[in-house]
Amino acid sequence: MAPKFFSLLVVTFSILLASSSIKASFAGWQAISNLTDPKVVEIGKFAVKEHNKRVNALLRFESIVKGETQIVNGINYRLIISATDALAANAESYYRVVVWDKPWKKERRLISFEKLLH
């Protein structure tokens, strides 16, 4: 009786552990391994373009420094980007941006854009 109970306990625990890992990967942020992936760069450029339109700025996208994704009703991209500002003698700065993307519906929104202090 004890070996069957122990086996059932191990199987139950394994299922719970697996389901919590799957849930965590869908709910949490996952690091982007390839920061030069064309899709990721496109998201970074989109963020700069939208920010420029909203606040009448002249930032120029340079690169992605760090990035994470989160699966929601679409995909959230949380990126640290490098951009230069033409109004500040092309000074390079870093920004944290969040972009929500739903490519199958061709929807994309800039959620936040904030300058980071060095």
C-alpha cells in the first residue's frame, strides 16, 4: 500500500510542478536571447517612432540593450533601448519601453517610454 501511495504522491507532485512552470512561463517575463532579431528591432524602432509622434521629439533608435517578453492577450515587449537625441547634440541615452503587440490582428501599442538615468 505504501509504495502505491508514494508513487501517486510523486506523480501528483510532478504534475503540479509542471503546471506551475507552464503557468509561470505564460505569466512572467522571459529574457529575449537574440536582441538583434529583426522582430525585436522592429518593436524598438516602433517605440521610438511612436514616442517621437506623441511628444514631438527627435530621437533616433540605435540598438536594443536588453529585452524581455511576456505572453498576455498578445505579447508585451519590455526593452531597454539606446537612442540618440538630435535636440541634445545627438546625446545617447537609454530608455525603458513597453510595447504590446498582437501580430495576428496587426495591432501594436506603445504602453510606456521612460528615460533611464545613468
